Amino acid sequence: MQVKKKPAERVHGPRSRSKSTTEFTHPVTAKVQALLKRKLSSLGMASYMTENAALFGSAADDVLQAAEKMKHCGGWLMFREYIETGKVRLLRANFCDKRNLCTMCDAANARRVYADLVPKVLSLKAEHMNSYMLTLTVKNGSDLLGLIDQLFKNVRRLWNRKKRGRGNGPFRHVYGMVVFLEITRNKITGHWHPHVHCLVTCLPGRWIDAVEMRQEWFALTGADQIDLKAMKNVEKGMLEIIKYMLKPGDLYPDGSKNAGNSLSKADKVEAWHLLRKKRLRFSFGAYQGFLSDSLTESELDGDYLDWIARWVAGGYSYWQERTGSIEEAKRVV
């Protein structure tokens, strides 16, 4: 049901000042503020790509086309505010869909996947199924596509042993699994370092044996570096895993502990172009169908108000779609 409402009271953006002693942050304002950071990040990458397209040789035209689309990504957004709960959902937008390059798009999809996965993980936990965070890697090398193929092939190989009912292997008690790729690069050698971060849920009273997992992975890949830890808090654990959707290629600031393996902007564009037609995440078992490709959020039940936001002169202005007006627009810069 669409509800009409008198024009909303003034909503103060982060740089606005209120004469009252208490400043109210509208839930739509908070949502727009979060997207504003991603929008600025995408604009910065698009600007770099436009200015440096010649560095990418035969891929220059693809880089320029992607940059042009990224400049307009998130130019307009439609939010739905649910009156009773105060929750806000992003339901429509003009996204560029340059996955693994545009942080605006990656953040939007990460929110959707998190919202879909967490209830499922919690429901399995209620059935006494414990979840774990598992990291698997392969040896560094210069052939990024080959390394990723090796990584994904061997993860699938372990799952297929379980699926075929052999009753052995480290995944024999796994009920469902989700896999996300992350890429870093050694600044000294120039070698790529792809690895996967996995959500793994086991049958009641079962678990993954870390020693067996390490031995089996070494036999398959020659790499024995794995990390396995229990997910004690589902919401926090899922945030830890989902964040890798935002950084298949991470850009660590200079001086950070990870800066030596960071991707430069040039590295990130190179990796994107190599992998742009490749799926970089997948799911098994109980989690099949929970990795949505949608960039918008699911609708809720209840009465609501719709809001429109537009990118104008370095910031977002937004207003109620039916009861507001341009003159009453709120500003977030």
C-alpha cells in the first residue's frame, strides 16, 4: 500500500548544522551516506582508468568503456522506507555492473548476499550445524588465470568426493559451502597470490579436521597454508567473509601491514580485464541458490514511502518521490 504523507521535516546531511540541540539522522540519510563513499571510490577509479587507458595496450578500449559507465554508476537511486519498522531498502538504481572493479556495484551486491545468507546460516545453526571460516591458497605465480583455475578445480574436486559418496576426504561432513575469491600481488616479484575464503557448514556434531585438510590440500596443490576457525558469531563471521566480495583485488594503503601484497590501481584493472568473464564465487550443497547476482535489496511487507536520490555536483540530493519536491530536497555531500 502506498502511503501519502505531508512533506518530511528537514533532514540534515553530515555537513549540515541544526539549530536544535538534537540532530536527527533520517534512515534514508544514513543509507545515502554509505553509498556516497562507494560512489566517490568508483569515480576515483574511473578517473584513473580514463587518464591511464594507454597503459593497458590492446585492452585500452575496454578500459575506457568501463570507465565511462562507472562515472554514471549510481546516478540515481530509489529507496523504500518502511514506516512501521523504519527500515530502508534500495530497490532500483542505474548501476554500471562492472563487478570486481566498481565498488558501488560490489557493495550493493554484497549487501544483498549478506541479507540472503545470514538467515540461512542461522537456521542451520538452530539445527545444531556449526559453521567455519576456511581459507585456501595456491603457490604464487605469474599466470593469474591458471592459478585461479587450479584453485577452483581443487575445491570442486574435494566437494565432488563427498558428493559421490566416497565417505572420505576433509569435506565428508560438510553440508554446505560458499566460496569467495581474493587476489593480492607481491610487489617485489610481481607474482599473483589468489586465495579463497569459504563459509563451511558441517552436519550436527561434525567438523573439519584441520590436519587432514592441510595434508589433503598439499597433496592436491603443493601448498600447505590453510586457515580454519570456528564461526562463533554468525553476523560478525559473515561480515568477515562477505567483505571479500568488495575486494577480489584489494587496494591496501601504503604503510599498512598488507601493503607489500597490495594491488595497485593498474593491477586491479589488469586483473579485472583478465577475469571479467569469469565467475569468481560459487556455492555448494545447502547454500546453492543463495549467491544472488542482484544489486538491489529485497522488498519487505508493510506501508512505505519511496525516495529518489540523484547525483548532482559532487553529492546526492534526495526527496520523497510523490509527496516531496525538488525544492524540498535533502543534500548529502
